[in-house]
Amino acid sequence: MTAFEPPSSARPAIPAAGPPPAPDEPKDLGFGNVMGGARQQRLVNRDGSFTSRRMGFPPFSYLNGYHALLTMTWPRFLGYVIVGYTAMNALFAAAFLLCGETALGGAAARQMGGRFLRAFFFSVDTFATIGYGNVVPVGPAANVLVAIESFVGLLFVALLTGLVFARFARPTAALMFSDVAVVAPYQGRTGFMFRVANARSNQLMELEVKVLYSRLDGPGRRYDQLKLERTRLVFFPLSWTIVHPIDETSPLWGHDHTDLVRQDAEFDILMSGIDETFSQTVHTRSSYKPQEVVFGARFANIYNPVARNGTISIDVSRLSDIEPVPLDDPNEQRFTQSFRHTGHFTGFVAPPPEK
């Protein structure tokens, strides 16, 4: 140690260079800055589909077509099947006509509405392997077409059977969301609320919900996950009124309907649960825009009078019924708490059973 070097104990401690603080994680939910900054109808439709689209796929991408056939609605699926079935038989009917007037024998064309209809109905018989025998192929060309169509028919029926089975076997959640959300009195303040019910007779377990509040803030869109009264239900036999308490920590604090419209606000909802029938997790989505949010209203009673045997039931047709209520009326506070929403109608306590 030199005369000019202080002892090690007297040296000033040099703080260790730690890692830089991690930046806040983006809260755009996956929509990105371009979509988030645009003013549009909504980010998520009421049925849970997204308004954004992915384009540029190959025109004959079979995987996309298969997924589309699995996820589209039943009326649209059956419409595609009918159109495809009709078009395929019309194509084979035209091919039989190209084989010549003598390619089909048996019943006369005038008895079946003309040459094309006779060829069309013969194609239907061949495609479905019905074989009534009224019309028969004549000649090599017609019989080759019959062999080809029989093979195509077998593939079509096999593929259609697999699609229908896959559609029935795919577990999906069918939750009914109230048509509107309300801002009603809640525990001395107000709360943002909406109602949900299971639209099927099966049971959902371990139901969870997230409510995401999106609005324009300057050049971009801001996102916040709203704090809920409760985010999870173990059992879901009836309905659920989901409540976000509006207090000083809420991004809705001090906002009215005009503010929601000005900010192009949107409430996006994600729910997931376990389908008891398939023992698999299912998901569903929905959203509310300002025109679907009613300030100064509460949800009307959804419960039916209790049966004589004590059975409690709800009427899901009243899921979206609302009643006006003053936001500053202290007498209304007890009516809109979700855990007491059965207390404002007569007959909640079941009468004793008849002897």
C-alpha cells in the first residue's frame, strides 16, 4: 500500500451496475398500434369475432378451408354443402350430355323434364349409389363417367361425414350476454355491470372473466384491465352479474356517456371455463360500445317465483331487461349489488313443502 492510497475500508463503495429497469409491457392486447389508433366500429364484435382480417393466403389453401367449414355457422355450412352437392351433380349431368344423345337409356327424356334433368337425376342416383334403374348408362364413355362419379361420391360422403362429426365433437361455449351494460349504484358509488347466462343445458365449471377497457388517448389507443368484484365462479348454474366498481382507482372514475363516445371507448370481454360434457376448456368473447352502455339503469329481476318444492329458476328471456334508477339515490344501493340481486323481489324464500 502506498502513502497516497487510502485503506480499503476507507474507500468509497462503488455501487454495482444492475440491469436497467424493464420497460412496461405493452397493453394493446395484440391489436397493435395501427389498429389501436384507428377510430372504427369496434375491435371485437358482439359475437366474439374480430373486425380485423388476415388476407393474402393462397386461394386454394385446404387448411384454411377446413377450419372455415368447422367454425362457420350451421346455416352457412349447410348452404355450402347444398350448393356444392348441386353444382357437382350439374357438372356430371353436363358431362353425360356431352357423351351424346344415346349415352343414357331407359326412361324417355320428356318423362323426366328434358335431357338435362334426366342426366341430372341420373347423376344424383349414381352419386348416392341409389340405383333405381329407370335410367342406365349406355356405351363406354357413359360407364367411365359412372365409375368416376361413384368414386367422387364415396369421397364426398366420407369427407362430409367427417366434417359433421368434427363440428358436433368440437366443444364451444354458448354464453348469452345482456344486450346492454349498465352503470348503476353500487356500494355507495357506482359500478359498470353486465349479465351473462349459459345458453345450453350443459354445465360450465371454473368460469373466469376478464374485462378490458379500450379508448382513444391522444394519437393512440389506451388499454386497461378493469378490476372486477369477482373474476371467477366455481359453479355457474344460473346467471352472473359481472361488476366493475367505479371508484377513485377506476379509469371510468368521473366519466359519463359523453366521455365514452368522445373517446370511442370499448369494453372487450374474454370468458373461459371448463365444459362439463367434454371436460375441455372453452372460450367466448364479446364487447360493448358506448351506444350499448346505459347510465342510470339497473338490471331487472331475472328470477322466477320460487317453486313449492324450493326450486329456484331464472327466465333467460329477461336477461337484458333494465329499469331506470337514480345514480345518487342511497335507497337503491342494496338492489344492485350482484351478491344481493335476488333481494328486491317478493317470494325469494321458498314456502314450506306441502304435507
